[in-house]
Amino acid sequence: MVVNRDEKPDTDAVRRTATFELLFDLVFVFAITQITDVIEFAEGPADWMAAVSVLLFLWWMYGGFVWLASHVDDERKLEATMFLAMLAFFLLAMGIPGVHAGDTVQVGSAAIVVVVIHFAAFWVLAGARYGWPMVRVGVVNLIAAVLVLVAGSLPNGLEWIAQLAVVVLLSGMALVYAAEPFSLIPSHFVERHGLALIIVFGESIIAVGSGISGPAPAHVLAEAGLTLCLVIGLWLTYFARDDERAETVMLATPESERGRIALLAYWAAFAVMIGGVLMLAAGAKLHFGGRSSSDFGGWIAAGVALYLAGTAGFRAVMRIRGALGRLAGAVVALAIAVVPSRENAIAPLLLAVVLVVALFALDTRMAEKT
């Protein structure tokens, strides 16, 4: 359907993810794999900062195109824009491994192109009412992209300054920007972010399968099965009911306030959740890939704790009961790190599964009482 560009979209209408958006997400799959590799081979604070800064920028701009879809009613034009952005995201993803060696030319240049496409699309396709409000957002996006680009050109050992600036800039924007001029379609917005989270979960499953080649000992198969159970449990902590509740909350929220909670819940809290799953995936790659020096229990503890902390923040922002329970679960998860796991990770995996199942059971019991 094509409408006047200056008319405000019907943000309470039900819109579901289009097939071209799913195709676009395949590039996000590739980018997530690249970031997991950076985490897996991180050798110091500089590598960790590089991974975090690129992940946050990627997630910020991915979300930016989800926001764009809420403001464009001409699907053909939106499709063409997404395909163009897809090429830029692909080049960005291809350049991610270079951040290890301080080579940020490709990833940074592609990041600038992604920002330009996004900004131009809002100006041209979304309508005049959103053009000038996008200037503030566009400037922030461009500064972040330039920082990604110049990080590699800083003197050796100082790359982290530009990378930290990216983290601070985007996090600060998410925390303070009200986004009042923008509208969001809750059904589409919640579904798109949920699909992105599923992609990230897929990375952890691939990490296990790709590390096991041929017949494996019984304890390795048990570890693989428990890791899969853990992924399923983490999936349930959000997709059992929180996604539906969040959509209901967004529908009940005035349009001018939806952007605010979207930035806090679906960018900030989701970024922590994604980071947790990627920690689990990176640890699984190290462990199942035969690198016995890796302590999988530490990765499990960090991954589960981060993910649960993210869900706690998500629930707090979306006014969903049980945020404190999730935060307590995150603290408990940290204790898993002390369980020996260099040769055999069954014990920490089993503890993590029991913790997640207990949290899910608590949620179910609370739901039955309401």
C-alpha cells in the first residue's frame, strides 16, 4: 500500500515481518558469526573493546532499519532500500576480523555507508515530518561510524579510546534520547527484534555442532546435549511470554513514549542479552573445538549472567513482573565459574540448566497466580 509521505503511519496496525527482511537478516547472521570469532580469539582488553564497539554499532544500525520500516508504507521502496543496505552490512561484516590487527578501514567505511543509506531513506521515504528529527540521530550515527573507522589509525595501543567513545556515545544516546517524534508499530517491532535474538541463539548451536567432527566420546555428547538444553532454557526465558507481554505494553503506551522504552529495552537490554549469548557461543567454540586450555565454565557463567541481567533490565523497562528474580539469577550464575570445567564441562552446564529451569518454573508459578 502506498500512502502520502507526510501522513503518519497507523502504528497500531498489525504488521508482520516481510520475506525481504528475513533475507536482510542473513547478513546479520554473518556479522554475528564474525563478532563471535573476535570474542573467541580476544587476547586482551583491546580486542574485547573492539568486539563490544562493533557489536553495539551493528545492533544500533540494525535497529535503525527496523525503526525505518515503521515509517515507510511503500514496501517496494523499503525493499530496495533494505537490499542496498544489505550490501553495505555485508561489507561491514567482512571487515570485522580486521579489528584484531587494528585494520578498521573496511569495517569503518562500510559503517559510514550504512549510516548514509539509513539517513537518506528516512529523508526520502518516511516523509518530511521525520526529516529534521533524523538530523540529530544521523549526526550521532555518523560520529559513531567515523570513530569505528579512525580507531585503527590511532597510535598502537590507543585504539580503545575511539572504541570506548563508540560505546559511550551510543549507550548515552539510548539512555537520554526520548525519540518522541518517531512512531513504532509494536507488532512488527517486537517480532523483528525477536527474530534477531533467535539468530544469535543459532550461533551458539552452530558453535557446538561445528566443533564436533565425527564420532565423539559420551561425555562430549552429554556436554553438547546440555548446551542445547541451556540454549532452549534461555530461549524460554524470553519467548515463553515476555515477547507477547512486551507487545501488549507497547500497544498500551502512547506513541510519543514508545521510542523511549524501545531504546532502553530493545537496544540497551537486548544488547546485554545478545552479548551473553555470544559469550556462550564463543566459549562453546573454544571448548568443543578441542582447545582444552579454555575454561568453559567461566564462559557459561559469564554468558548466562549477562543474558539474565539483560532480561532483568528488559522486564524492568517494560514493567513486566520478575525483574528482581532474573537479576538474582544472574548473580547466582556467576558462581558457576568456580566449578572445574577444563576437561569436562558437564557439571557447570548442568548447574546452568537447573538455574534456568528454576527461573522458568518461578515465572510459570507467578503467571498462574495472576
